[in-house]
Amino acid sequence: LKKGLSCNVDLKGVLWNEIGGLDDVKAEIQQSIEWPLLHPESLRRMDLSATKGVLLYGPPGCCKTTLVRAAATSCHVTFLSLSGAQVYSPYVGESERIISEAFQKARALSPAILFFDEIDSLVGKRTSSGGQSRVQERILATMLNEMDGIGTRLDQKTDVSRPQSNMKEVTPSCAGKGEVQGQASHIDSTIQHQMHEKNRLSDIDMSRVIVIGATNRPDMLDHAILRPGRLDRHIYVPPPDIKGRKSILKIQVSKMATRDIDIDCIGALTECFSGADIKNLCREAALTAVRESSAGGKLDADTLVVTQHHFIKALKAVKPS
Ligand code: ATP
């Protein structure tokens, strides 16, 4: 059944070696996400409690989302992802239902990673002046209940058969093979079947779900979500240093036809660039090469190549975000 689900691929799997730099962060993520999901019995044996929730925070474009995808890919676990925009609904109770359903699906399909991108837009700080909207309060309460394990159980309240297409479902082990499955409703009925089946067998492993939030604004989060037992493992994802920038450049350059690229030089010229900025820079250099080659009206794929000069030109157009 999981195999069937995994074909609803709209995210590509990511390999650890596609991520440049961030060695310490990768190790910390492997420890706090992969160990509890893959080796829960070893942790139990050592009386170590498994992480239930992780918060990744840091500047935009510095790989938070990509790191989570890489963890999911390497663990071969179900990956469910939701962003603020997917959760908010004008209908009363709908946002809470979407959140609860996400937790239910994650439990039913465990081991699983449930990822909330831009989590600050969902569980922002409560203010004494009542700055938080009612729907935000309800979303926060739902998240806290679910994380504390007292959310609705699979066989109660929520009608899981209702079609909803806000969630991306991927088992990254199969991601990247390009298999795309159609209908959300088909997937929902598959999920429903699996949930009923799991309920029947009473083998839902509630512990093998890790909730991960990503944010650029950790200061905006409500403290309650950061307490022990919730998103209590906090991992800073920094902008790339010179070593990281060179590593990201090498990865990007290896995908293009290039000649005589001086990675050390470009690495030094990209201070304050995020990983996303470096990706943009490489794209701009490639476009510059294409533009130059096509100037005579012809474009010859065999002679098309990106050189240092294209990167220097691109650096004039692409600035650090
Ligand atoms: P945001 O906070 O804006 O959501 P983010 O921190 O989640 O950003 P990603 O979405 O993971 O960042 O990365 C943006 C793009 O930059 C992706 O295409 C990713 O592959 C690339 N990228 C960023 N950092 C790295 C890196 N260290 N190695 C390889 N690619 C990177």
C-alpha cells in the first residue's frame, strides 16, 4: 500500500551528497531524525527518549527544506508536508481538521516525517493584546494536542475519507523515479484502507512519527510549541561559509557543461550568498553562456560551455538575497 502511495510524487528525493557543506547540521539531523525513526529499539534499550519534534531555523534559502527531504529520502519513510498557505481555510474548523488529519495520516503510515514549512505562520506567538487571530489560536491548540498525543484517534470524529489535496505525500525511496500517480481521491481511499487495516490490527506505532518545523523567524513562535516533548530539538541552519559555498558551487557546476571554472575564486566572491543565491548565480552564468552563444542567431549544443567569464558577468546581476 505504501508503495502505491509513494507514486503520488510531486517532490523529488534528495541525496545527502546533493547538499553542499553543513556537515555538522547533517550529522545533527541524522542523529535526531534518523535514529529515532530507524532504530527506536536501540534508543529504548539505552533509555534514551526518542525525539518527537525538531525545529530547523535559519535564514531563507539556506537548505532547511532540502535537509528534511534528504533525511526522509535516506530513511525511506513516509514524508508528509504542509505549509501555512495549505492549512488556512475560510471555513470554520477546516484548518484544524487539516492539521489533525495530517497527524492521523502520519501515524497510520509511520514511520513518517510530518513537515510544517514556515511554521511561524501557523503557530505564531500569542500576544496580550490579542494579536493572534482566533483561527491561529485554534491551530495552535490542535497542534499542541496532537503533539501531546491526545488528538483524535483514527477511529474517532474525523472522516478520513473526505477528499483533501492539501498534503504532499511521498515515500522518497521511490521519489525521483518520475512515477506520478493521478487522483488525490484514489490516494485518500488507499490511505483510508490502510488506516482501517492498521486500526484493525492495532499496530499503529504512535512513536515513530517525527514532526519537523522550519522557520526563518524562531522568535515569532509561540513558546508552548517549543516545550519539551514538542519541537524541543532546535537546529540552526546557518548560511554557507566559504567551504560550504565552494561545495555548493561544485555540486551545481558538476551538472553543467563547463570549462576552466575557478571555484576558489567564485567562492570568495560570493560572501553572504545563501545556497539558493548560489544556485541562482549558476543559472544566470548558464543563461549568459546561452545568450552569448545564440548572439549569431545559431545555438550549437556541442560547443555550448560555461566559463569563468560567464560567472564573473553573472555576479554583476545576481546579488546576495
Ligand atoms: P526558505 O526558508 O526560504 O523556505 P530553505 O532554507 O528551506 O528556504 P531550501 O528551500 O531548502 O531553503 O533551498 C532553496 C534552494 O537552494 C533549493 O533548491 C536547494 O537545493 C538550494 N540550496 C540551498 N542550500 C544548499 C546547499 N547547502 N546545498 C545544495 N543546495 C542548496
